[in-house]
Amino acid sequence: MSDPQSDPAPSDAGPQPDPELFDKIVNLSKRRGFVFPSAEIYGGFRSTYDYGPLGVLLLRNVKDAWWRSMVQLRHDVVGLDAAILGPPAIWEASGHLANFTDPLVDCRSCKSRWRLDKLDDPEVCPNCGARGQFTEPRAFNLMFKTHAGPVEGAGHEVYLRPETAQGMFVNFANVVNTSRKRPPFGIAQIGKSFRNEITPGNFVFRTREFEQMEMEFFVPPDQADQWYEYWCGERYRWYLDHGMPEQLLRLRAHEADELSHYSSGTSDVEFLFPWGWDELEGIANRGNYDLTQHQTHSGEKLEYFDQASGERYLPHVIEPAAGATRTAMAFLIAAYDETEVKGERRTVLRLHHRIAPYKVAILPLSKKPELIGPCQEVLAAVQARFMCDYDETQSIGKRYARQDEIGTPYCVTFDFDSIEDRAVTVRERDSMAQERVSIDRLVDYLAERLA
Ligand code: GAP
């Protein structure tokens, strides 16, 4: 599966991209219910995906882990959930109407369509090899436009947001006036964004509808550089803390010619995808560009008045902007492992327990009614605390294998002895070690390990 936008494979020593892994992840996602091609019974809808029973849990866990670190565990960041539909005025001010474009070229020979800036050789079509057959580049605006109300046409256009960030800028004054926060402080948001990408691809890596996790951190101008460094470190560490191996991650500072005109510094957290290093998140030092633009276009004062110093200023902004759907895919790739146990292939998703869809699987050894009743009592106690799967089909070995393949950290087996000794067998995914644990202590036992 090739994507014209992917980076070339790194040639240096160290971990290498693994193209076969890509197909394994796509197959596992479909087979086990992480991600389905959208509208499949109608032949599919290109590069659009639905998150199945496991995918919705995985994605929710990624977003919850981000929210926990970025909002819950901090006193200086508050949340927001702004509208997806916005009037043209927002996008005029932000610069998206004029500048959010990609240079589009068509190959006259095979009719394929490309982003000129992502071609290895701007003269050669990667699809058919034709040289010099591209049309003149056209600036293609990536925003989806629709209309509000029953009347179409001028004055009724609205746009689906191409990033969540602008919701934070246009609500800056509202948040300052209601939350008693003062710079340095941040506004965080998770939500869907929409971009009419010319060449979506690589599964959920680049889609037209996706989820972002963004935070705008407003700081006094003279503190911008130090906060930029701080957020680069924090965000890189977040991925490590959630189980991404260090050798699959890097923080790459943009070259001067890659920077947006308003940015004085941007670094990407990059992940070694099966096709090479690519972006998970960008951390940008945006200066006061956004607040200046919205202040000018709206006519509303957006300066912050610091009562202590008597100073009035437009805060500068440090923005860590991550993709939730893209990050969920990276977690799957990083966690995928195949080993051999007693001559049999074992597939394990070694997901961090916060990211794993199910935390615990409750498994009665057999379907006999004398086991099912008390086992479901154990299920009721554990699922009140943790997301659980319950499975009574097939042999216990096959059920362990199924749970390994979807990354469940703990399996709890209720067997015939459990009726007498009021204990269950707990099996840990990575070590496969088994331990007998009293049912009375089970929830606490799991809580200590799933903290
Ligand atoms: N507010 C800044 C901003 O939106 P961006 O680099 O365009 O910056 C941030 O987007 C993140 O959103 C990216 O690092 C990526 O993870 C995710 N993202 C962007 N476009 C995407 C797409 N078409 N499909 C999936 N994720 C995307």
C-alpha cells in the first residue's frame, strides 16, 4: 500500500520501517473489530473509517490518557468543546480561507492526482512514470464547505473546522473572564476536524475526517521560549509514559524553511511508521499571531490585563497539536508483537494498560451453570471498576490467545475449585504468569496493577 505523501525510509542504522507490519495492522483491525472501512456494504467510502467495538475503546483511551495528563492532572489547563461548524469570518481571520491550500497537480497521462510538494521528483508521476505530464499546480483549499439553513449560496456558507485550535482562540476572552485563569494557562480540546485531503492514505494515518487533541497555552511574551521547550519535553514524554518504545519515537525541530510565517519554532514528535518516520504531533511557538488576527477581524479586545503589573498585552501561544486517530494507530503498531510459544505462533498487543481496550477478561472455565452464575458475580464486581470482556466460548487456551491479540492485560479464570476456595486464576498478558487470587481481594489486586 503506497502513499505518495510518506517520507522515504531512513537510510541510517537503527530501527527500520517494516512495510509488512502495515498489512498485519490493517488485517487485525478489521478481523478483531478495531477499524472497519466505512460504508462497506455499499462498496466503501474512500479513506473513511468506522471504529468498531475495540477501536472505539482504544480511541477513547488515547483521548482519556491525553485529557488526564493535559487537563485533569494540571491546575493551569482548562477544557473546551467548541462548535464544529464555523462562519467564514473565523477562517478569514485565521488565514485558512486564503492559505490552507495544497498545490494540486494532475497527471495528463494516467489522470492520477498528486500534491506537488510531496512528490520525490516534481517532474515524474509516481503512478505511471510519465515525465513532464503534470498540469500547472492549482491551489486547492482543504476546507469542507456547506451551508446553514435551507438556502444555499452567498451569505449562507459555513465551514467544517479543519483544526480544533481556532475554537480556543475565539473563546480566549470567555475563558479568561469565567475561569479566573491568568497566563501562563492553557485551553485544551479534543474533537473532530475535517480536511479535504488530496491524497488521504495509509489507513487512518491521513483521513478527511479525523480527531485532534490540541491545547493552546497562553503565556506572557517573554516566557514563550521557555514554555516551548517545556511543552516539547512534556509531549515527547507522554508517548514514552504510555508505552511507546524510545527507538520508535523522535522529536524533530523544523528547519527554518519549514516554519509557518508566524511560528518562531516548531518541533514534531515523530513515530517510525511501517513506511518511515512521520508526524504524530506538532508543538509550535505561534507568537501572538492568532489573537492578533482575531482581535483585528472581530474588533473585540483580546488583550490580557495583568492587574499585578498594570500591563496589557496579547499573550503568546505555545500549541501542542496531536492527532487522536493517528496516535491510536501508532499505539497499535508499537504494541504489535509475534512470538512463538511451544511451537505455536502467538500474537500479542503489548499495549500500555491505560490504552488497552479491555483491562480484564473474565473467563469461566466451562459453560456449566454452576460456574456461570458465580463467575458472572465476579464479572459484575470487576466491571464496575474496569472495562471487561466476558467470554465463555472455546478452550481456555484459545480464549487467552484471543485476549492477547487484542491487548487485554489480565485474564481472570473462574474454575471448578473457585466454587470451593473462592479464588480465581489471574494471568498476566506479557509474562503469561498465573497467580491464584482470592475473589475478595481481586478488585484491589487489579487496581494496584492497572493504576
Ligand atoms: N492547529 C495546528 C494543527 O492542526 P496540524 O499539524 O495540521 O496542526 C495536528 O495537525 C495533528 O493532527 C497532526 O500532527 C496529525 O497527528 C493530526 N492530523 C492532521 N491532519 C490529519 C489527517 N488528515 N488525518 C489524520 N490526522 C491528521
